[in-house]
Amino acid sequence: MMTDRIMKTPPIVSAQEWEAAHQQLLVKEKALTRAGDALAAERRRMPWLAVEKNYEFDSPNGRMRLRDLFEGRRQLIVYRAFFEPDVYGWPDHACRGCSMIADQVAHPAHLNARDTTLAFVSRASQPDIARLKARMDWKMPWYTLTDSFDADYGVDEWHGTNVFFRDDERIYRTYLINNRGDEALGGTWSYLDITALGRQEDWEDSPEGYPQSEPYKWWNWHDEYGAESTDGKWSNVVDNALEVLSTQR
């Protein structure tokens, strides 16, 4: 939006001065990154809360339990989106904020490769959800709430993201993030950083026995996970790149 106000912009400097300013700020940015790593490590040590109720959801294939939403994986991230009567945008759209978050969601195959499933839940019916997903071209699983799940986990009046861990038949709540914390979500790394297992890479500070593998080497094209898991060519690319980077430090 154009206004009549004159912007007080920063000074125009030489390339050398710009680089010096960038390097000065980079120190603080790296410190922020390390602080984020440390906070994620603390999340991985949060106590767990056992899920005692048998929650159920409507799906395109009928009624499902919370355990079914994991799709056989160990971790489940559940975003409570507001799409239902009396919510602004109904019936054509979900809440604008929830819709922005949905637009940010990265391809789920990368989360799935880390034993993690992402799902959205709302109180709209499955036909309404299917219509909305088709209009907005959203691909994530999206279920209908049928009971007190949202109230029990603090997302009945405002959006939020709950994280769960499945140990065979037992399910535990491991984390909740909401309000401005939701703004940063959508990318694979931001989701993994709020899970109990984290990114599952060997540089992370995780409790003993947690699954970890070498960074970069588990990455794949989203339509190739599993198909080329034994292909060593990507590992060679990573090793060569890391060797070059080590000589530049």
C-alpha cells in the first residue's frame, strides 16, 4: 500500500562496507541458530503425557482412531484448523490464518521419511473438507473432529499444533505450539524441531538411544523415498561437498 510518508531508509554504502555489516550481523544470526538448536534439544527432553481417551475422527474412509492418524509411523503432528460454521470464510474458505499455514506446508514425504505424519483436523464434514482441499490444492490428510479432542488439547478456541508419539498401542502427547509459534511452521525442519525425536541427525543433542543418521544423506526427491535408499551416489556427493567445505573453514 502506497502512503504519503517518506521512508527513512538505511544508508547506501560500498560493497566492502556492506560485507562488513553483513558479517557483523551474521554473528548474531548464527547465535540465534545455535539457540534454536538448544531449545529443540530441550523439547526432546520434555516429559510426556499419556493419552487416556479413545479419540475418534471422521475420514474419507470412515471413522478412525487417533492411533490410525499416525499411518503406521511413530510420530504425529496435528494442526487444529478452523473450518466450520460460524468461522470467517465459511463455507467457501477456512480461517484466513489457518489457510496461510496450510499454504506453507512442505511436501509431507520428507516428514514421512523421518517416521512422522502431519494431519489437519477441523469440525467441518468430510465432504466440506474435500471440497476445500480441491479448491485450494492442499494435499495433507485432513480429518473431522467428533469429540473433545480439541478442547482436551487446548485448541478448541484458537489454532495450535499438538505433537504425539506412538509406542505400540500407547500414545503420548509430547509438545504443543500455538499463537505466534505457528507462524514459523510449514517447513520440514520447523516441524521436526518440535517433535520428540527431532531431525534424527547425528549432530543433534538428543537423549541416549534416539534414532540418528548422518545429515544430508537421508534427503531424497519426494517421489523417490524408498526407491533409491541403497543408492550410494548421493552419499558420495555429500562427502565430496563436505570435504570441500572443510578446506574453506
